[in-house]
Amino acid sequence: MTRIDGHQGTPLPAQLERVETTRTPQRANKPAIPAAGTDRVEMSQDVAFANTVVQAVHETPELREDKIAAAKKALADGTLGQDAARLADALIDHMLDDKR
């Protein structure tokens, strides 16, 4: 089996068919014998998890520099975080809105 180190995280194509995520102890020492003319890809659970993480990162929106600048200004002005109860309510409302 070939190992590739230093991979920078390009997600695997969606058309790859998941064959197997782990090997059972009975098959651990037996090489996989693919059918003639077919390719086979086996991923460990760690690789499958890493691919999921990479895909999630690619789907995450970029930073909103305008919001970051506004928060830094409010922090410097002393207007950020003055009312902890109001902040908590706003966070809870935002999380509930995302669930709908």
C-alpha cells in the first residue's frame, strides 16, 4: 500500500464510492483483489474524518472583515460587552434562528 504524506487537503471527488473504512482482523494481512478492469479505494476512518473536515472548511464562509473591524472599534470604545445579559440573549436568539 502506498502512503502519501504532506497532502494539503483537496477533498476527494464525490463520485468515489466508499468501499470500506476499516479492515477486519481476518483481512488485515490479505491484500484486496479488485475485479479485472476496476479501481478500488479504501479509506481508513482517520482519512474519512480528515476529508469531512476539509470539506467543512471549504464550505465555511470567509471572514467578514467589516464585522471584525466594527467589533474591534466597539471594544476599543468600551461599548462592547457592557451588557452581558443582552449579549447572552442575542446569542441564544441567533442560535435558535439558525435551527429553524
